[in-house]
Amino acid sequence: MIAILSLTLLGAVLGVILGIANRLLKVESDPLEEELLAVLPGSNCGQCGFAGCAAAATAIATAASPTCCSSEGTPLATLVTCCPPGGKALAATLAGKLGITVDLSGVAAEGPRIAIVAEELCIGCCRCSKVCPTDAILGASRQIHNVLREACTGCENCVDSCPTEALVMRPVPITLQHWVMPRPLAA
């Protein structure tokens, strides 16, 4: 009984100390960085050259801050267009949030794409599933792999790692689940 009471008391005291430390040592985050992170795709594929979407949001927010000099790092317009899976739509959204104008002529407008496995070429080497940041590729060693459409972000990491070129990127097929009626053209 004494052991139970002493451990309960110790847990309560340490919990209070952790609660106080959390309030006193709290690190304030940049609200712009959080907004940018919410807009980014969140696939953490690394195609932008950063370790993930959080690092890209930090770099964009740092470049957008008034204390950052454009001669020290990458220009803000280049950072806004750094996400290949996001394309023009993401670049325009980021530029709108930051209040800048960006030349989007160099950004590819391919639209959303997903990986497709050519079953006759797949040897089951598992290299693709090891590099997939969202675990969208299913399969075991020496068995044919498959891609979950809902989980694939179109980062193309799997295409680069496949030794038999069994993975290709295709436009997302139009189905009833994600079809959107296009806006009418202005007359």
C-alpha cells in the first residue's frame, strides 16, 4: 500500500512540474509558418529540396519575413514555386497568402498524377515501397506490388527507384468520387 501511495504522489508531483515547465518554456511558433504548412500537400516527398513540408514552410516563412535579405538565400518567388506535386495551383495559393506576384510560366501544369504498376514488369523487389513517403505501395518480396490511389501523392520517388520501370505516372482517372464540373468559359 505504501508503494502505491508513494508512486501516485510521485506521479502527481512530476505531472505538476511538467505542466508548469510547459507553460514557462513554451516556444512560440510563427503563425505564417503554420498557415503555409496547412496549404502544402503534406506528403513530405522531398522533391522541393527540403526535408519535408514543414521544412519548406519554415524556409518560405523565413524568406517572407522582413528581416530576411533576398541576397542571403533563395528568392521568395523561387521558394513559392518549389513544390512539384502542388503545381501551379499551390504556387498561386502561396503567392496569394504572401501577397506577392509570381511568374508561373515555368511551373508545370500536369495536374494530379498517381503511380501505376505494370504488373508484367514488376519483379517484387520492394524498392518502391521503401521510398514511398505515404506507404501507398502494397506488396511483399517477390510478389507483384500495387498502388493505393487514395494514398498516392504523385511524388515520383517510386518511379526513380524501380529497376524494371514497372512504375509509371499517369493522370488521375476521372471518377464520380472526385469529378468536378469545370467553370463555364467567359463569353
